[in-house]
Amino acid sequence: MKKTTTLFIALWAMLLCAYAQNPVMVKDITPGINPTNLYTNEFYPVDQYLYFINEDDTAIWRTDGTNAGTLRMFSFANLSANWTDRPFGFLKASGKIFFVMSINYDTMGLYTFTHTSTTPTLLRKFKSISVPGTAGNPMDRLRQLVVYKDKLYFNAADYYIGSIVNNKGKELWVSDGTLAGTQMLIDINPGNMGFNTDSDPTGFVEAYGKLFFAARVWSGSSTRYVLYESNGTTVGTQPYQFGTVVLTSTSASSYSGYAYQLYNGTLYITVADFITPGSDLSTVYKIVNNAAPKSFSVYKLSGYGFSGGNMVFGGIPYAKGPADTTGGELYMTDTLLNGSSTTTLLKNIAVGVGGYGSGPYNFTTLNNKLYFTANEPSQRIQIWKTDLTANGTVQVSQIPVTQNVYNSFFSFTAFNGKLYFEADDSTHGNELYVLNPANDSVSYWDINPGTNPGFINANSTNQFVKAGAVLYFTASDDTHGMELWKLGDNTVGIKPVSTNAGVKVSVYPNPASNYLHLAVEGVQNPGLLLIDLTGKTIELKSTGNNTINTEGIPAGFYAYRVVNGTQVMGSGNILIQH
């Protein structure tokens, strides 16, 4: 008996694991076919929860991944006369959760709350002015937030309590969640200079136990961005320097310089040259603690990733210049190993194309391989992988992509050992795909059956957001409208479809009363999944004549999936009425 029980538990655990990576709707927040206004660029993971903005009721919501645990926390519209900017930030430090939002046209508020709060607390107001009575852009008042040593560091302009008491422009601030502990850490450009001549710190990232960021330093009327480091104190905040080397950008624009990436404890910074006429030069610096920065230059850098102790990137080495006929291809540098500037062509994927070439992009490390997208003319854009050898750089997918090749794959996300992404195969619209690196097989979930896309937020660079052990995203199944979905727990949800299923499926009658007949080409006794309006799944098995008894199924509208084992053979919607 004990062995039988153990075997049953093991088989049940295997079954749960098999279904663990299938998508399921978390909650129908706006019942019916009307979509809920949720956007993944407004999803904020904090501890085991996901906080998100629902524009329909102008409220902050929270979910733990369950239907019952998806709750409306509090309205943000009543906090502000200018709530259209929406709250953002949601970072935890000093036992509190911080967020920022516009209070009115010239004032931003820094708020705090906890997981058990019913309303947030306004910690301090900030105002962006250079001369008393002059308003600035609302989004300039408070931005660029990061947690470092359990405190919140951020870029903020002048604050006031009743009247203006400081007019330093955008400088570096710190907060421990109390009013007394919320103060300017350092005025990098001293004096009453206002927002036209402030330091505007940006690009915060922690590395080597310090906080790195870029700050503009003024010399007369000219300015450049300089790399700074801070240990959290005023005295310990200074330009990053090794000997006489101080990293200074060639551009005064914070949006084009200092793109940061931390990989295996090593900090990389990309600085673009937008000063030299006609130049698209980017310089990538490797910042190693207590060592001189190493660098290499590339022309038209399109993106990069790391694998096996090397940096791999798409672009054209600057030394070859814009006339290079190879075009934008796959290059590699050994800067991760020894900091040299050696840059070599790893593989010319789009031979003879020149220009932007194959345009390698979406670099994502998974199972010690680097996956990316590239455009090989005969196959259009597809998924590739590399083991850092030319022969080991191969195409791994055969998805019939849309005509617009550069808009076929979005949001590569490594999650629980697999690669998830959004793709359009020209037949189903944008849907959810998964790549299993064990055999590089690709499957998809037809969340919205037919030619309608399941993903409303196509082209989003932030389609998937991780919180705890769950991966969240927004999708529409055309029954509930766009709602909150998830991957990563033991919910059956929608089973995946092999990309080569291609069988004919019929489900009738529709509407149905007491029975349904399933006609599936080449399959005997298929199964049926019915998903009701609450997201509950009912799993049924057909009898010997491919008929399913529906007498005991509650009347209502259902989405269905016809399954053969773990493979979805067909899907659609059906009405059951008795």
C-alpha cells in the first residue's frame, strides 16, 4: 500500500510539472468581453506580489497569482489633480514601498505604503523650477529611482514645504522612508543654478558594493556626462577614477549615453558618439573594480549579450567603417576574459547583404547558449543560437513569420529553463511561444483562437514580468478581453500546440445541449478542455464514438481546446444550453 501511495504521489507530481508551464488567466478583472486597461510597462514586482495599474478604475492593484489574491488596493485618482501621469516606481526599501506620481501640473509626490496599507502616505513634495513661480515639465520633477543599501536613491528637483526652500535643480537624493531621512545627498553642480544647469543623475546601477551613475558636469555653457560612483555618503560620491582616467561621454544627452549592463558581477557601459557629424560610433567600457577601464568600439551597435566568458553583439566594427560590405552581423570580443579590444566576426549570417545585414537582436542567455533573432534572407527573421563558434551558430526555429520581418518576434524572456516570447506566424496573430533548449523545439499557445492575436500589447519590449515564481503578462482570448495571465504554477490552463500540428478539427453541434461530437483527423477518443468565464477549466474525455456527454455541464459560454495527450489539436468557443 505504501508503494502504491508513493507511486501515485510521484505520478501526480509529474503531471503537475507537465502542466506547470501552461498559461492561465489570473482574473477577469473587467467581466465580459470588454478589456481591462492593463499595460506590462506598469507592472511592478515587489517581494512575492505583482503591483499593477488598472486605468479603468484609476487604481493600484496587487496579485499573488491567484484569483482570490488579485485585489484592488487603493485609488490613485483621488491623490492628485493630475493623475493622468499615473504612479510609477514601486520599489521596496527600509520596510516600505515607494512610488511616485504627479500631484498637479508642477508638483510630484513621493509616496510610501506597505503590503497591508489601505491608503498611501505622501512623504514629500518635489517641484521643478529655476526661478520661483516658473513651472517645469511634470516628469522632470522625480525620476530614475534605485534601491541601494536598503535606501531609495533618486533623481529629484527642488522640494518645498509650504514655500520653496531649495533651488538646485535635478540632483541626487536619498530616502529612508521618513521625512527627516529624505534629503539631497549631494549637489554635484553647486549653486542656485536650477534645471538648466543641474547634474541630472541617470543610469543607476549597483556594482562592486557601490552605486554607479552618470551625471552632467558643466564647464561654462558646455556639458558632458561623467561616470560617478557612490558609497551612499556625500563624501563618498565622486567621479569614478583610476589613476588619471575619468570616463566622460562625447554627448550631453542622457538618453544616448551610458547604457548599463551588469553580467556575472562585471559592469559594462555603452557610450554613443552623437557629437561627431555622421558618426554612429559606440564605445563599450568594461568597468572592473580597482582596475583601469577596458574598452572597444563598434559601429551601429544593435544590441549585445554574454555567453561563455565572451561578449557577443550585433553591429559593424567601427574600424571597418560604414562602407563595410559585411553589414550588421554577429561579432564577438573577449573583453570578458582579459579586457582586450579584440573584436572578430563570429558569423556572417546574411552573406552579401551589407547595410544592416542580418541585424542580430534579442540576445538572451539560456543554458550556456546565447539565443537571438537574425534575418537570413531565405528564411526571413528566425531564432538562432551560438556556442561562440561559427559552426555552432545555427538557426533553431522554422516559424512562418509575417511579411514585415522585423516585427515578428518580441520580448525574449528566459523563465524556468525555457525561452518564452511573442511571435506572429502569419496565421494566428501574435501569440505566446516557448522554446525548449533541450531539443530546440518550439511550441505555441493559441490563446485567442483563429486569426485574432492573443497579445494586445504587440511590439512591447516589456511583455513579460517576473514576480516570485510566476511570469505575468497581458493577453486576450476574445471571450474576456485583455486580462492578466500567468505562467509558472500548477494550473492546467491552456495546453501548448506543436508548430506542426496541422490537423482538421470539428466540434458540433454549437450551441450544444446534451452532447458534443469531436471530429479530429487521425485521432481516436480525443479529450476536451472547457474554460468558463471565470477561468475554471473542466477536462472531459470522449467515448468510443468521439462523443462527449455535456448533460452535467452548467449552461454558459465556454472557450474549448481539443487535446490529444498534451497536444492541442484545435480550439474555439462554444455555447452550452439545456
